[in-house]
Amino acid sequence: MADSSALRGQLVEEETVITLEELCRSCTIQTEEVVTLVREGVIDPADAPADVAEAGHWQFHIGTVRRVRVAMRLQRDLGVNLPGAALALELLDRIDELERSL
């Protein structure tokens, strides 16, 4: 008998890009929130200038989904403002780099 509680998922490559709409849907946030995250330096569009006028054409690396979710959790659960969330994410990225180098 198969275990019905097994996790299912899809492997994606780090180079995979998603649209602004897909990012919003994946993170359950509005476009305006993504624009704010870009302005604050929490996330960056992939291979494009962060020109708000071009926001509808932005694409993001798939890893951005994780960054947005962490930033939202930091804000919601700990009351961290966006600049603080950006700093925390930078530090978490640095820790990951150091752990990989060991």
C-alpha cells in the first residue's frame, strides 16, 4: 500500500526563470509588493534593469520565490522592516556560501 502522505514536487534548475505573475501567484502577493521588494533591494529581476515602468516584463530566477517567502515571513512573524529583511537575506546567503565552502 502506498503512503498517501508522501511529498510530491518538481525539480527545477536554478537558471529557471518565472514571470512577475508567476512569482506573485507562487508567493500569494500583489505586484505592488514585488515592486517594493525590488526597490528595497530584497530581490532583483533576472537580466533586466529594475525599471518599475518595465515591471510587467520582469522575470525572476526561481530562487526568488524562496527569498520573497522568507522576507514575507520575517515581516509577518518578527516585524522586520524591508531593509532589515534585505540585510537578513544577505547574511543568510553569506552563511550558505560559507557552509558550501567547508
